[in-house]
Amino acid sequence: MGPMELSEARQRIREQADLNAFISVSDETGSGTVVAVKDLIDVAGTVTTAGGIILPKVPAAEDAPVIKHIRAAGCVVVGKANLHEFAYGVTSVNPHYGPVRNPHDLSRVAGGSSGGSAVAVATGMCDWAIGSDTGGSIRIPASLCGVVGFKPALGSIDIAGVIPLSHSLDTLGPIAPDVAGAAAAYSMMSGEPLTATPMKAPRLGVPAGWVTDLDDETARTWKLVSRDVPEVDFVAREDLFRAGLTVLLVEAAAYHRRWAAECPEKYGADVIALIRRGLDVLAVDFEEALTALPRLRREAARAMEDLDALILPTTAIVAPLTNGGAEVREPLARFTRPFNTTGQPVVSLPGPSSGLPVGIQVAGSSNTDTLRAALWLEREWKRFAA
């Protein structure tokens, strides 16, 4: 299947406007691979809103480096995808541009913060999409919408020209219909050529003591895919989660501090609450978390020495209803945030499920090997569908 036409992509966006997947549609012409870009990233000639209403409504003067890369690879940008306001949340229920709705059930969230990007891919509004991931923002919506999301190793893709959430943790990556598509998209974004061939039976492990409190649908899929996979020692989930969250809270609060003081009413209630929470973190706690990062990363790397990849659920629950509250934040980010702390590459791919989509994470050591392990699993899981 070749890339779609821009006109066809725009028609699908119009026909499914009720999903609120896009904030703006471009007027680009030409042909090529059609890409949706999370509205956090500068695309020349379009306004970057970051899903909020505070940034100046002035079109970006030039493309961010990642956009220059994809253009060089023959991509065209169909539009700017909706997201959780300032990428600061896991649902993409956006008070300014409408909640991004889950195409599998319109009463449910698409996941966040790259919700519009995942929905655009899931509904064929583009060939693939760009998301960002600071605590799970590519993997959570990919999981809830039944598509593939890839958070590459920290630092793999230039994050200049992107509105930051937490500069120590921010990562850009692709959302695509399948693993091969995600691998090709990653190469376009990074300029790093990849040979995405499945590896021979990868050495897999489940981090011991990590996978707890799953809802019924997620538990069913997890039981199927983890059946023969041994538990292995890995860094404690809580230690990684806490350090990553502390760094994110403080760095996000530092970026938003002035606006939070001058125009707090321009934020959604959930986002301003998180910014204020970050302003209350003690300097000693931030320092402790920052200092812990290199040590936690070394421990994670050591634990991966005899493994090709860890597998575990992407989220602990399937897509919650759009009217849910803050209680969905932890179960959606429980298994994703720790890998922003370790900086490891992680693919979220759809597991075998009969109801709402259930994503499974494949966390490796290098971008290539992580994608290769995910390709192998994607092929293996086809037999469950037979």
C-alpha cells in the first residue's frame, strides 16, 4: 500500500471531526508520506498551540529539526494533532479544543498526551504521526487506540523547536499502524537508518513484582502474552516512577511558572493543579531525584545485560471514560513513566484482545534491537487471533 493522498487524508479528518483529532489542518500541497504532527512541534507556516491558549497565535517561522528531517525523507504534513494541554496529562481531554475521543468507543478517552496523533493513525487520517513522550505520552494513546507507538532511547531525536514539558525527559517518536511502519518513521525522524528484521526468539523477561492491579481486559491479554516469560530482577518500579515524576513536576513548573502566576485561568484545572504541585516540590527532593537518575539508569542497563527486552502491559487499564477524574492518571502511567526515567527505548504494540485495545510494552537497550524484538512479538501474537 503506497502513501495516501493529502486530499484523502483531509477528507477523513473532516468526516470524523467529532473525534477532535486535529487542532489545525495544513494547506500544504504535493505528494509524499502523509504525517500528522503533535501540535507541540514547530511546522513552518502553522501556529503551534501546544494544546493551550497562552502561546502567541503567530505561525512558526521555520520547521523544527525533526520536521526538516521528515521533509527530506519525502513527507508532507497534513495538520497539527490535538493533545493533552501542554502535553501535561494522560487522557487528551482538552478544555480548549475538545476531548480527543477514542475511535473504538466515543465515550472513552484516546489517552495522552499524544491523543490526536494516535487517533489520526488509528482512523487512517495519515500514514503515521509524530508524538512526544515524557511519562508515557506516545505509548499510552497508542495502547488505548490499538496502534504502535515507539519511544526511542532518550536523546535519539533532536527536540529543538518543540514546546518542552520536562527537558531532562522529553522524547519525540512515531505512532504508526504496525512495528515496521514505526521503524521506518523513526528512521525518517532521526536520519538513523535501521534494518527492521525480526530477531530470532528474543530473550524476554517480566520485571519481577511490577505487574499488579490490572483491570479484567488487560489481565486477560497479559496472561496470554506473558505465559512462558520468566520474571527477572529489575530496578524497583516505585523508585523509577517517583524520581521521574519529581523531575517532570519541577521542570514543567519552571517552564510554566510565569504564566501560572499571570494567567492561571487560561489553563485547564488539571494542568494548573500539576504546575502548582511542581512549584511546591522542595529543592532537596528535586536534587535527590536528579542525582538518582544516572544511578538508576546504570542499574537498569546492568539488569538488561542478559536480555533482549522486557515485556509488560503499557497501561494497567483499558481506555477510561472521558468524564473520569484524576484517579486514572496513575494506572495509565504506572508502567510507562519508569522507562522515561531509565531512558530506554520502548515499543507499545497491540496485544491480542477481543474488546477494547490492550497495549503491551517491549523495553530494550538499543533502538534497533527493541524494534526487532517487537517485530518478532507482533508476528507471534498473530497466532492468537487465528
